[in-house]
Amino acid sequence: RERLVESGGGSVQSGGSTRLSCVASSEYDVSRYCLAWFREAPGKEREGVAGVDFDGSTSYADSVKGRFTISQDNAKNTMYLEMNSLKPEDTAKYYCAAAPRYTKCRELFVNRKREYKTWGQGTQVTVSS
């Protein structure tokens, strides 16, 4: 059964850094899926943070551009989110998600977020001021 498992995060001081990892089970052929990070803060809707394609191309929400870096290690079926210059407003539960790659992942992440239908269990990131 295809699964996504996140790790990393925790409590971080404002201005600090942390890294999240998402391991896709071996059933995933990452060349046929788009992976992305989403986050959900209390009282807010889930929002897309960053997306990555098999060829390494990336997309970011404006709120994290220049601070977060998404990457994917195809050999390890693992996606990462390097988070720098963290702010209290980055506090949220972060989820790894996958969508079938029937078009460019950038198109899915920017315009078709509903296509991400497989989710991990989430990992909490709390940024204190």
C-alpha cells in the first residue's frame, strides 16, 4: 500500500532552521507522482507550501520563497523541506502529499491542489518568538 511518512520538525526559535523529510513507500514510482508539502495552522485552511517535480523543478508559496527549499532524492524515494529564517507564522502541522503526475507538477501545485489526494500523517513545527 502506498504510504507517505513525515519526520523532522519540532520546536524552533524564531530565525532558526529545521528540516522535514517525507519517505514514500517503495510502491511509489516517484517519476509518476508529484510530491509537495502543505501546512495547516489552527483555525486556518490547509495551504500549499512547496512542490517538486521528478526533474527537480520546484514551486513555492510566496510566504516561504527565499526561506524554504524543497528537494527530492529519487533514489531514496524521499522528499525534503529545508526551512530557514523561521517565523512564528510558520507554526503549523506540515503534511507531505502526492498526486499522480499526469501533467507538470508545477501546474498541479499552482492550479490543481485538489489532485493531491494521498497524505502523510503530518509533523508539527512550532516556532517561538
